[in-house]
Amino acid sequence: MKLDKNSLIPILCVATGRCCIHNLVILSPFDIFRMGKFLEKTAKQLFEEKIITYRINQTSFWMEPMIYSNEEEVCPFLEAKQIEGKDKFLCKIYEARPIVCRIYPLKYDKEENSFLRFFPAEDRCKECIDFDNFQSTENFLNSGSVPSLLEDYKKFDDLLKLILNQKFDLNGIKNNKEKQKKFFEIQKILYETYPNNEENFSEYPFEKVKLEILAKIY
């Protein structure tokens, strides 16, 4: 079901933690930057300490950063707390949580630039689907600061399309050592550089990163 800002959705989080188990959280460089700032770690440390790792997207053959979950596939930032005598499962980095987590259980359609109700996610989080308490899509997304963060994500996604159009993916760099070198340099610039200890940016320096990457792919 496609949603507009006035669509009503029956979502009321009761902190069961189900959304943080067996769930793949792919990260943009903006997500990594916010997480690093919140945890007071550099992007490099996030990877070295295996807080973040990579997976290969089977469609684009791009190496995508993701939160590293343990063998039980539980998010490392999920913690149990007793609140008013009840077990609640909360996010340790809630203020800096990735955009994927902020929109859950909705799904974002990049091609249509729209949000959808994602019923498999709702089935997983049945306790949080409350048909007595509907809220508008706009209010739900605003509560997680999604509109402003989505603008950042779109800028990143446009840059990623440029990179992939130049065949900088795991298929495109086969048997080309020069291109392989550039591919891993691009990955490092995009995901593993900011935040760092040398430049105290308050926000991810997207334009700086974009210029560095474009200089390598053209």
C-alpha cells in the first residue's frame, strides 16, 4: 500500500525489540557519520571494531556497509531495561539510529520516492500495530526526523548511481588492477573516512567527498 503524508497507519512502538533481531540494516555514509559522532569513534574505528561490516548487494555488486549483528542476528545496540516493572528493549544509539530504523516498519521506494506499508514487518512487530491508535504517515516520519535525513540519503543515492554507471562494482573491476585500486579508494572515501580525528566536521562533508570521488571515476 503506497502512502501519502495524510495516510493513517496503525503504528505505536511498545519497545519489544523485535525489529532489531534478524533485520538487515544497510547504512549510508550519513548514517555512519552520525553513529560515529554519537559513539565518539572515527569511521575507521567503527569498521576495525566490527561495529560495521560490509555485505555484497547481489543486484548491484556493490559493497554495502551494514551494522554487524552477532550469531543470533541481534543488533549490538539493543539493550533490555526495566521500565515501570516491564521489560523494554531500547536502542543504545537511538538519537543517531540509521534512517532504515527510523522508518520501520514502513518501506521506502526509491524509484517512486514514496513510503509503503510493509506487511511482513508489521507481522513481525504485531505488538506495535495498534488499530485503536492511528497516526498520519507525516507525523510518524516527522517524529524520527526522516524528511530532512531523506534529503541527505537522496544525495548519496544519486552519487552511488554515478559510481555504478562507471562500472565501479565487483563485476566491473575484474581483471583491471587500476580500477580495483580506485574502487577500494572510493569505498574508503565514502564510508571509512568521516568522522575522523583530523577534521572536526559537525556534519558529513558530502560535497567534499563527492568531488574526491568524481575525480577518481572520470
